[in-house]
Amino acid sequence: MKTNTHMSKTNKVLVGLVIILAVALGGVLYWQKVGFEAKYSAVYLNTGDIYFGKLSRFPRTTLRDVWFLQKEGEGQGVTLSKFENAFWGPKDRMVISEESIIWTTELTEDSEVARAIKNPQSATPAQANMAPAQPAMMGAEPQTGIGENATQ
């Protein structure tokens, strides 16, 4: 009889642990999908590309609401383009390998990039070359040295 009582206590402990783990997992998943409003970040990759978006690192490094800088042409600066508008039709989410990341930084609310992303119609003259571009085909040429013309 003592064995049945002992098993009953063990089962209660196990059920309690399963419930606690389920609630914790549910909380993490909720936080990832709905939770706190993520701020915009810049992610610089070892390819020379820089992307902007809402960065999360759990369970995989993911950038949502993705934007990137696209060269307009020789001496014309860059525009901020929505990733999902690229001609190959990607989703607005990018999973990034941690090994590919050189650095990341959180953008301030008043940065030119964050303002242009949040409200493209009210871009100031200083942001004119960073206003979100209309969907266009991206060039096949690698985009290195993007920051050179970013302040024009």
C-alpha cells in the first residue's frame, strides 16, 4: 500500500512539473509571437549587406519587418527597400545564421531609418534618399560599401 501512495506523490510531482514547463513554454512562444513590441535593429552581415528590422534571437536569429539599403546608381545614394518587395517574392521574415552576423545594434526611435520605416510619407529632405522604394528588381551585383553614400 505504501508503494501506491508513493507513486501517487511521484505522479503529482511529475504532473506539476509538466504543467510548469507547459506554462513556461507557452509564455516564451507568446512572447515571441505577440509579446513585447520589438524595436528596430540594424544587422550587418559578413557579406557586406545591412538589414533593418525587428530582431529576435530565440529560438533562431530572426529578422521580421525586414528592410535593406539598395543602391540607386552611381552617385545617386541609396534607398530603403522592403525585403518582401524583392522580385523573387520572399516573405517578410529572414532567418539569419549567427556566424554571418558581424554586428547588430538597436536603432533609436528618432533615427532617420526608423522614422522612414514607420512613416515613409513624411520623410524629411535629409531622408529623401532613404524613403522606402517602390518594388523594383535588385541588381545582381553585390552591394558592398553601402554606407559610403548613405548620408547624401
